[in-house]
Amino acid sequence: MATVELRFSALPEHVRTARLVAAAVARRAGVDEAVLDEVRLAVGEACTRAVGLHQHGGIAAPVKVLLIEEEKQFSIEVGDEAPHAPVQARSADEVLGDPDAETEEDEMGLAVISGLVDDVEVSAGENGGSIRMRWPTTPPAATFT
């Protein structure tokens, strides 16, 4: 199992670099060429979400991205260190009233990721959260000389 770890300051301009690195490592791991745009977009969404959470929370810690090559699958985990409150039921008045723009943006980002990636796990707690995305890989073709 090969792992590449990327850490970057929670600044929007670093998200592009994370996308490019993720696509390059995914290609090398054997992710289908037709899926690489989805990998790039999903990583961009996850990293943008983490950057926003860090900036909003005043967190100086870097955003962490793990690129993991396993047998028959490639996974990317984007982690943040922002404390996440447990999800609580909201009344209809709260839902129909003035919705929290950040919560709405966060939910939209997760919806986009779910639309791009079939295998997604989202976890969140007091010490931060993570989004883990997985794609199948194909073994490299054998070459004989």
C-alpha cells in the first residue's frame, strides 16, 4: 500500500495544487482515465470545504490530504481540524426561516461530492472531520519484450 500525504495552508489558492497532485497520483495508481476529471472535481470540492471550515473557525493547522493506493482501489481522504457539532433536528421554522449560509454551502459541497463519487464516507467530530472517497483501479497491462 503506497500513501502520499499532502498538507497545505488553509488558503484557496492551494486547492488547485491539491487537485493536480490528486489527479497525477490517481493516474499512476490505475484509476481509469475517464474518471480523472471526477477525481479532480471531488478533491477540489473536499479541499475547498476544508479550507472554508479552517478559515471560518480561525484554525491555523494545515488541511491534510492522504492519497492511498491499495490493491484494486485508490482512495483520497481530505481532513480538517474544525470542530463539528453533532447534527441536531431543526424545526420547520428554522428550516424555512433564515438558513445558515455556511451550513447550506457545506451541504451543497457534500452533495456535489456524492454526485461525483460512488463510494464516499464523511465523518465529523469535536476534533475535526474527514471525507474519504474511493475509486476502483485497473492493474497496469503486462508488457513483454
